[in-house]
Amino acid sequence: MTDRASEIDALLARHGWAAARREKIAGDGSARVYHRLFLGSRRAILMDAPPSKGESTSRFATIARWLSGHGYSAPQILAADDELGLMIVEDLGEETVAQRLARRPADEAMVARGVVAFLADLRRQTPPEGLACLDPARLGDLVREVIPWIAAGLGRTPALPEIPDRLQAAAEAHCGTDYVVSLRDFHAGNLVWIPERPGIARLGLLDFQDAVLAHPAYDLVSYLQDVRRDLPADIVIAAKRRFAETAGLTDPSRFDAAYAVLGAQRALRIVGVFLRLVLRDGKPQYLDYLPRTIETARRNLDHPALVAFSRQVREALPIADSTILDRARTLCGNVQTP
């Protein structure tokens, strides 16, 4: 038995879960590992978040308690050892919103309304202390950090290094300085629909430890421009309009410009993150999302707010055809430093 396995067993024993059956849950792109615990009629989630790999259970707990304190459905913390990076939390449900909508696509509009109601309410809350801010400089830096992985995965393109500065300038011009709480990795795979709960509590929140301050539309962009699934165009249009009205964003052209800038920034960063997961971490499954992610970035570039460098980005970011994907697949797990 490894030291980590012993630490997990000890935590479970201390808190009455020693006899629980464990079922591994499909992971995300982080170093965290999740297991669902079954003990009679009781269920819970075991989170294994190694501090040595940059994970923090204490940050998860801090944001979870803040969210719960405002009436939102974050998991209750049942037990934790922050030094070891181990935590047992409430199980909000086995089916994510993404899984539910794949099974029941007719629910798409209902869930989108719930998402908009939640985000409009979230933006009215006084943020907790200590959140980093996704200001224009940081938005540019987040893309700059992954440019080497984009270059390594797609081939060397001389225009790539200039893109972060152009994005920063676009954000400075169109995104303003009204910052609100953003859960950041806000998409259907990180949400659970809980129909028995009232109002905004119907939306169960799974991934929020990287919460930041950001433009009011940042999480809306994350949900509507999900790189893992396609949303119907009418749902997207209606959700954008409803959010702008509910959140009091009264200038449609300014809102649309910010939405496009944030969408382009987010998609470009995700291209780099996915390629890093493939090239460095040997996770080829993320290549499945690459064509949609690149197309999302290119689609945002059609907005006039980004016309100044859209051609440059399009040339640097070719459509992910079989040649591009085959190149990245060949390099899978073989690039430690781009």
C-alpha cells in the first residue's frame, strides 16, 4: 500500500467511511482525483487534491462556504485534511448538467434560464477577500503562458507571440473595469441540476476553487461557449439577451464586444491548455475538443472589436484538420518543455 493510499484510508476511518465502497469518477484536466463513496444509503465524494501538485482543499472549502452562505448549492464540507489535500464533501448528484442535457435536450432552455438567474444573482454579491482579478493584463498573460504549447502542437507560427498583447488591448478597449465574482471553469460538466431545490439553489456547483474577479459576462461566456458540446443558437441568443437585461447591462453593443473579446481569450487559452495536456501529460482525449475550441476562437474573431488582429490570429491558428490532429497525436506525452 502506498503512503497516499494509507493517508486516504486513515481519513476515511477517522470520519466513519472506512467501510465505504469507492467508485472513481472521471477526472478533469487538473491533478485532482475524485471517488464517489457508498456506505449503505449514504453517499459522499472523496477529493484527493495533492498540495505538491498545486492543489488546495482549503481554497475549495473557503469558496464553498462563501457560496453556501449566499444560498447557492456548493457541496457541504464533511471532513478535510488541508495539509494532506484530502476532503470528503457532499454528493450533489451523479448526473452533471452536460450528461442530463445529452439525455434530455429539451431541458436546454430551462437549464439556461437557471444559469442566467444564478449568474445575475452572483454578480450582485460582495466578493470574498483575496480573489485574483482577471483584468486585461492578466487575460493577456493567461494566453501568453500557453503560446509555447500552441506553437509546439500546431507548428511554429511567427504571429503567435503578438497575440496576447493584442488581446490585452482589446480587453482594455471593450471590457471595462466592473469586476464581479467568477467561478471561472463554469460549464455544464461542472454543474448539477437539483430540481428538488428552490430557485437559484437548483444549480449545483462542483468546481469553483479557482474563483476570481472578472467581467460580469465571463462565466456566461464559459457556459454558452462550451468547448465540449454545442448549444443551439436560439438558446445562446436568448440567454445573452436575458442576462444583459437581468444584470443591468444596458449597452448591447458594448456587451457584445466584451462577450467576443472574452470568448476569443478563453478559447485561445483553452487551445493551449488542451495541447499541454496532450503533449506533456499524455492525455490524447483532449484532442477530441480541439476542433470545436479552435472554431470557437475563430468565430469570436468575426466581431468588429477584434478585427484589428483577426486575420493574424486566423493565420496563426489553422483549422484543426486531420493533419493538425495527427501532428499533436504523434507528439502525445513526448514534450515536457515546449
